[in-house]
Amino acid sequence: MSTKFRPSDLVPAGFIAERITHIDDETCILLSRAGATASCPACGRMSRTVRSRYCRQVADLPLSGRRVRLLVRTRRFTCNAVLCGRQIFAERFGDVLPPYARQTGRLEHLVHHLALALGGRPAARFAQRLMLPVSSDTLLRVIRRQGLPPSIPPSVIGIDDWAWRRNHRYGTIVCDLERRRPIRLLPDREPATAEAWLRGNPQIQIIARDRGGAYGLAAAKALPDAVQVADRWHLMENASRAFLDSVRKSMRQIRKTLGATRVNPKLLTAAERLQYEGYLQREQTNAAIKALAKDGVTIKEIVRRTGHSCGLVRQVLRGHRNDVFRSRESSLEPYLEWLDAQWAAGKRNGTELWRRLRTQGFRGSRRVVSEWVTRRKLAEKADAESLTRIPSARTIARLLTTSRDNLTKSETVTIAAIEGGVPLLVKARDIIADFHRMIRRKAENELAPWIDRARESLVASFGNGVAKDIQAVRAAIVSPWSNGQTEGQITKLKLVKRQMYGRGKLDLLQARLIGASSENCTKCASEPKLDADKG
């Protein structure tokens, strides 16, 4: 069926196009409003008395690659109501053209979506390509003017902190886990701020959070009847970190078990000698701090007397500063087998070995190969009392938790020696493995016996932490809710923050993050769902 095209089809509904002219790259359309009456915005009474007219210039959507400027012939009416304090009023055009607006409602809708996606300056540059007369400041004003979309009060939320500036300033993000969208950004992560917001939302029944105590304390005060759920990923990560700490505490016993008890400085390379000198200085610091702690001096007083940081003092008292050498993965790891074969064949020149390695794809410097050659030569001269090079605490923790089928022969021998010499470490490993298994299998009935075992092992501090937060941990095991969705929204928030070069204020960040998420949720809800059988 064919329809006749009319000029009025180019303009918003309810208007009549009187004249269309083209000036350079711009199209000007003169409009007038159909209808002889208008209602007073103050009292709502209809009026037919036209007092005067004037033209409003507003921008509209582009047409055929040209900018469009609408000249709207606006009428001023006289209000005849006796009790109305407004004698003269201009006719209103509703959402099509809001009062005092310089652009139509449909153009502002497009500009708003463009600003939500790209921000200020990037959206302004893209708008120029779309023939939209809008500046970066206007884009940001549109975002702020539109504000936050209406949302349904949530009953299941996730709450976590995010960094304005890492280690300096933090904020809080709250997500609706049922609808999978952020609903609020708070300016800090103080318990009082989170508590005030939670008090204003008494309908919340479930709160998923991290292992930090701030949000748990705020939730307990504001909503004591709400169920708190600890994040499962953080639980498993904290367990792995607890095992790493237990390995660090046992490094002296591990070194003694492997025969690495003495160091001969004459047999060290230049890089190892620097590390060994640093180790001697750390040992002096450790001895001074432990002597003060043995006398009953508090940590704050030790910090004041020695001048060291509180974190360093805690590391010393927890036994985390005992490594002689801080081993790092070398760029020669993939080529060690080839180097051993060349060494066994009698090729001992570091420069020549480096040149041959370059042909096999090695991109490291000659110094790396030369130090390896020096270390091999010194190892051949080492006596029975020299230091046996052992892996770092992190490497040992990884090897202890790796299947024997995936270890080399030398790694298997090393781990077997550690397991035989430090049985408490093996017990701690089994306890952590049981905790991971309990989380994966959702075996909530095993939690209480596990806590009793953990309190008598090297991971006692982690066990005590789980016992203090046992209700949230138990809910994490049996509940389907977790804080993973909140972590994903934090990643999106970081992207938005970096798009604005870290200069966006809280209201702008909140409008862009929550506004864009709301539009996506509305779009998904409006799309028809396919039957599972039809694909």
C-alpha cells in the first residue's frame, strides 16, 4: 500500500511544516502548532486569546547529512482566570519540546545515550560526524539533568569497595544481584556511610559482601535480620594466602631440612652477594624487633622506637622475612635443558652460549647467560657447607599444592624432603585443601569440625577469622548468591572512570554507570524470549 509523503512527516508530531529552506549545510524548517487553544501552566484553564507570537530556534535530528534547525512559531496566550496570578503564558509543547530547551526531546534522547556510552569529549567528536550540534559541556549537562533512572527497591544486594585512587581514596558500590545492575555509588567506604544507606532500605533481605569487617559491621547495625553472605572467591583466596603465610613461617625449618643452613659469600655471584648483604641487614632488624616484642613492648611502641613501619613490624613478628634469596623466574627457564646439555659437552663460554641461544629465539641479554655460567662454575667449587639454592616461599607453596604427576624429578625430591622434615606444613596443606573441597561441594556440616582442626595448625589465624564470621561463611556455602556480579560491575566502573581520565565526579560516574546499565536491562526485558525447543 502506497502512502503520500508530506513535509510534516519530517517534524515532530503535532506540528505543521510551513516552510523548508536550505542554507549551506543546514536545513531550516518553519513550524507552527496545530490547534487554536492552549492550557495555562499555572491553573490549567484553556485559552483562545492570542496576545503575540515569537520564534524559538531549536536543533533537531539531522536530515540527509545536513544539520536541522527548527524555527518554532510560538504563541503567547492570555489567561482569563480571575484567581490565576499568571496573565500571559506561552504555549507548551510537552516532551516534544520542553520549556527553555534548545533541542527537541528526541535529539536530547539520542544525545543522552551518546553521552552515556562515550562521555564528554569523545562523544562530542563523534557527534560532529553525526551532524549533531552539541558540545562536550552540553553532553555532561544532559547526563546530570537526566539523573538516575527509577529503580525497584532491591531485596538482594552486593556491596564492595572500589578505588578512586589506589591506597589513597576509596568508594563503595552497591549492586542489585537479582537484576544484575548497579544501583548506587557511595563517596567512601566508611561503615557509617554504608550503615546510613542500608537503614534507608529496610526491605533488603540478603547482603553479599567481601571478607572485610567494615561492611559486615554496618549491615549488622542497620539490618540485623538480613542474611550476610561472604564472597566465595575471597574465602578461597584467603585460604590460599593463609597457606602461603604458613610456608613463609616455616622457611627456617625448610632450609634446615634441605641442608641450606650456611652461606659461603666467596661462592656467590655479584647479584647474589647483594641479596645476601640485604639478608644480613634484615636479620639484624628482625632480631631487634623480636627482642623488643619478647620484653612485652607493643607494636606501636616498637614502631616509635625503631622507626620502621607497622606493616614491617607485623611481618617480622609473623615470620615473613626469613628468605635469604628472593628467587624469581628466569628468562632462561625454557632453555635450561639445552644449556645443561651444552655444559656437559664442555662448552663453558658465556658469550658463545648466548649467541647460540639467540638463534633459538632467546631475547634476553648476554649478562643473564654470563651469570648462569658463573653460577655453574661456582657450584662446581662449592663444598659441603655451602648454601643449597632453594625455591622461594611462593614457589614452594605452589609445588606443595601441585599434583606429583606435574612435577619434575628434582621438584619431586625437594617436595618429598620438605614433607618429611616439616609435617606441620603438610597438615596445613591438607586443611586448606579440605576447606576448598568443602566450599566446592557445599558441605556445610563439615565447617565446625574444620574450624577445630584449623585452630591447632599453622593456619590458626585463618581458622579464627572464619569462626568470627561463621554465619556469613556458612551462608556462602549453602547460598546461591555471591559477590561476583559486584566485582564485574567494579571492572566496568574502572573503565568508565578511565574514559574520563579520573576527573569525573561521583554524580557523573553514577549517572553513566547506572544509566547505561538501566538502558541495557530495559532493552533485554523488552526483547521477546525464544523457547528452548526452538533455539
